[in-house]
Amino acid sequence: MSVMDQAVEVREGEELDPKRVEAFLKESVPGLTGAIEIQQFPSGFSNLTYQVTLGDNKMVLRRPPVGAKIKSAHDMGREYKILNALYPVFPYCPKPLAYTEDLSVMGCPFYVMEKIPGIILRRNPPKGLSFTPDQATTLCQKLVGLQADLHAIDPAAAGLQFLGKPEGYVRRQVDGWAGRYRNAITPDAPDFERVIAWLTEKIQPDTDTPTLVHNDYKFDNVVLNSANPVEIIGVLDWEMATYGDPLMDLGNSLAYWVERDDPEECHLMRTLPTTMDGALTRREIIDLYAEKSGRNMDHFDFYLCFGIFRLAVIAQQIYQRYFNGITKDKRFAMLIAGVQILERSALRLMDQSTL
């Protein structure tokens, strides 16, 4: 069985018009020939991602979710612009190929990029692939090291100033995500007000060295070399990248990091292979990042708590679309349980913190 990330049949309600997509691509990308085939990557809860094949060319097409109204989180033009600026200085990102705002093609803006062939890890390594404890340790170390390298990129020098204003970034994030949660709350969701109050009280000052922030950096957004699975060859999903505090980025990443000693309910919502023998713990990741970046991590509880809250907001926003019948994807029904678990995780962290 292949360990490569596989595209499958497109989900009902998320189909594309193949003739219109083919006409756009052949007009926009030189050298494309042959008949079109469109499949969908089944994982992920945000932007819809498709594999488009024309002849020998395999490409990836990304578009907003059906019914999405969260413009800043699904801005295809912005994501395409990021790739255009970033690819020359960080070739781990996919090469952008084409973008359009012509609604006649599929009713929304979308873009197409080169596919980086390789392995993408989900909840567990795919059948046919296993890591020794030493390999798992090495892979985690490389994941952290590459994030530190990403944070070493100078956004201004790379032409990425348009990403955002780093001044006031931390407070804007706390206030903004609090507002998003309140706007997305459903009758079965926790209110998170105690968490919001703690984050507001413990808010950290802006860093004096802001960086490029990926905002969704984790195992299932990196591509591994199929011939050497401990080598990272690609970083995907730049839709939420911005210019701000790198510790917020690391906190967002570690919100997904379930380790062996976590409560059983946390393991139920694990989406990444972070419990492999040899995988680093969150504490080990924090210490390694401090070593590689030279940054002070004494107040990291704030950043991790924010990451947990932000993840809950993302899940609640998606769940709200399902709750209101905007999307029929049955995977989304389970997200409300995840939101409740994340609130309990944030409260435990707050209660144990010395901040």
C-alpha cells in the first residue's frame, strides 16, 4: 500500500466544473495538455484542496469552503501572493502557478500550485511506514528546527510586509479570536469566558523582533521525502500566514501536540502522530526552540493557552457551519466535543501556570 498522500473522489456538494477548470488552466499555465482529472484530498477542515491532473502534470487547486464567510481566513489572493513572495527565499513552499477572481469558473476565487509529491502524516503513520524511536526523535527535531528557520526569514527583505502590522499583534490576536468565538458560539458550546479573561489579564508585550508566522505549522502541513521520511521537503497551507510574534506561532503548533501523559480525552481528538515512541514532548519542543531561536520562553504558558483557545475557535467556526446546515460534511459533527475538550485543556493549563 502506498504511503503517499492520496486524493480520492470529490465529496458530494464540493464538485468542480472540469471543463471550466481545464479551460482556465490551459489558458493560464503554459504547456498543459491532455484531458483533465479532478480528485479531492479528503483530510483537512478548512479550505478545500483538490488534485488536478492534466497529462503528466499534477497540480493542487485550493478554494474556500462551500458557504464560508470568514474572508480573512479564506483569502485565496493573499495566499497566492504569499507563495509568490516566499518561494524564492523559502523553497519548501509550493511553487504558485495561477490565480483568478473570475467567478464564472467556480463561483469563488481560487489558485493552483505545483504539487510537492511526498508523505503527509495524519493521526498515525500510514500503513507501510513506521519510525524507530530515534527516527521519530529526529523528525520532531527537524520539524522544530525548520519552524525556527522559518521564523528567521526577514519579512521586509522578502517583500512580505503586506502580511500585516506586527505592532499590537498579540493584543489584536487575543481580542480578535475572542470576538470570532463569540460570533460562532452555538447553544451546545462552552462560553470560554474564563479563558478569555485569563488571556486578557496575562497578555504579553509585543516582541521586538517580529517574524513571518505560518499560523498552522504542524505535521499534516509538511511533506516528507518518500525515499527518506525523516526529511521534510515541503511546507503547505499558508492561508493564515502573517507578520507577528513567533511564540504565538509555536503556541498554535503545540495546541495540536498531544503527548502520552495527556488525559485520555485529549487522545480522542489527536490528529497527529505525536505519541510515537521517541516523539518529543511539548516541554522538549519548547526547550529545543529556545536553543535554536535564542528566545526567552519563561512566559510560554500564555502562548500555549492562546494556541489552545484559537484551535477551539477554529473548530467552533467550522462546527457552526455544520450546526446551521451550511455544510453537510459529517466529520464536522464531532467538532463540538473537541471544543469542549479544548476548554478543559486551557483551564488545566491556567490552573497549573505560575504566570
